[in-house]
Amino acid sequence: MTYSVLAVGSPTQNLSILDPASPSAEAIRGLFLLVGAILTGIFLLVEGVLIVSLIQSRRRKQAVEIEPPQVYGSKPIEIAWTAAPTMVVFVLILLVARTIWEVRVDPYNPPPGSEPLYITVIGHQWWWEYRYTSYKGKELSVITANELHMPVSDATTPRPVYLDLQSADVCHSFWIPRLGGKTDLIPARANTMWLQTNEVGVHLGQCAEYCGTQHANMLLRVYAEPPADFEKWLAAEAKPAVEDVAVKVDRAVFFSESCVSCHTIRGTTAKGIFGPDLTHLMSRETLASGMIKNTPENLERWINDPQTVKPGCLMPAFKLDEKPLKSVVRYLGTLK
């Protein structure tokens, strides 16, 4: 329930569900505390009766062969220990139902006066694809990977983020503890969930269902930003790739390699869909789904042999000669 992770380029961050930063996470914490209190009360009651019985039995002066009173078949007792558990289960059902009602909202009926954001999330082995489809009723065509950006809400305007969760291969699970519960991504089926927060900052999580060798390194980074900053980021991401004449030769080297078979760079002939969209690669803080910081040195290491960074990942090792490798890195370094 409570653990910490080391975010790339940031101090250790607490990911406790007891420190919620969204309405749905708050509802989950409330359920956890209520159920915990009920179960603790039951435990203390049962253990208390047991301890009192043991103490009284030790103090008795009667001979041990005297048979204690028999209560088998007592209707009051039978009714009591049938009715009490039934009431407890009934209360728990009501609490869970109320929480589900709060957490599972209808994405097609956002609150009045809200500014909803719709994103399609696609889980891959082992990275996340984000397709921004609509914001404030306006259609979008922004595609990025691994780092999800969202606007924060304020006292007057809620800005819920509705996620359409899909999988490209195996079962995954989307979980950002401080923003909500776990929701599975299942092949050939779409699930939904929603996020909303008033807290600006980076919220961390990861895939919560074993999906293969690099499951533990399928990390999540959610950037909650002021609306103005988010809209600025959105406008930049919607643009095609920058074409820098200073790296014309390096660009030609990149397009002569097989990178274009797996990756898309909007505004160019690179149309691959197997790997992450690279149009604005250098606007991201991390590489390899949050594993390493996005620096020229790490990018070079990743391109040359991804298996040394993320063993088992589906990107092959290119093992380029030094000159073409430097050219590819220089060109990708202009995609901001």
C-alpha cells in the first residue's frame, strides 16, 4: 500500500495511497480506512472475548472434570452469530458500492462547466503510448509516449482526464497510486478510468500486472501542469518535427537506417508504428519508459544497444559504427 520510488532526476517520491492527490484516490483511501476500522474492531472484539475467557477459566476453583454449560442449539446465540456477520458484510457491500460509484464515472457525461481531456492509452511491451483525442470539446491529433501531461483543476473549473485503456499485446495495468486505483489494459477490450488533481507536479506509477521480462521497468510519469503550461505543451506537440538545416547530413543518415520502419516522425517519411513516436523526442525527460534520463550520452547508449539498458526489450541492437551513430544522435537531438 505504501512505497517509494526514485524518479529519474528527482528525489525519492512517496507513492502511498494514504496520501491521495485526486478525488478517486481520496475515495479509495476512505474505503481503505473504513474497512480497516471495521476489521480492527472485529479483531479486538474477538480477541478480547478470547482473552477474558482464558483469564476467567484460569481463576475458576471448580474441578476440571466439571463440564461447562452447553449452549449448542441456543436460538439467541445462533441468531446473534448469524445476524452480526450478515450486517457486517452488508455494510461492507454498501461501502464498496459507494466507492465504485465515485471512482467509475461516465466519461461521456463530464461535470457541467468542466474542461475534459480525453486520451487513449495503449500499453506495449514495455512502454506506454498516449493519443490525445480531445480537449475542451476540440479534437486533437497529438501522439506521444511514456510521459503523460494533464492540466490541473482549480476551485472553479474541474479538468477531468478520461483515459481509454487498450493493449497492443498482453495484459497490462495502469496505476498511479496518488491519482487513482489500478485498471487493467486487456487485448481486444477497452477499459476506462479518470484522473483529476489540483496538485502541480510529477506523479509516478507503473504497470501493476506482470506483462513480461521488463514489467518492473514499465514506469509511468504523469505531469500535472497549470492549464496555460499544458496548452502550450499541447500546441508544441501538435506541430510536425523541426527540420534543422544544420543537421541535414545527419538527417540523411538517420533516414538511411531501419529506424523509420518502427518509428514515426510527423512531417517526414518515417511512418513506422511499432515503436514510440519520435516527433518531439527531446521534449521528454526520460528514455526507456522512465528508466534513464534523456541525455545525448544515454540516447547514444540506447540506440547502440538497448539490451544493455533494458534487457529483453523489443528494440534490436543496431551496433552502428561510431560516425553514423553520432549522426543519428545529433539528428534526434533536434526533435524538440
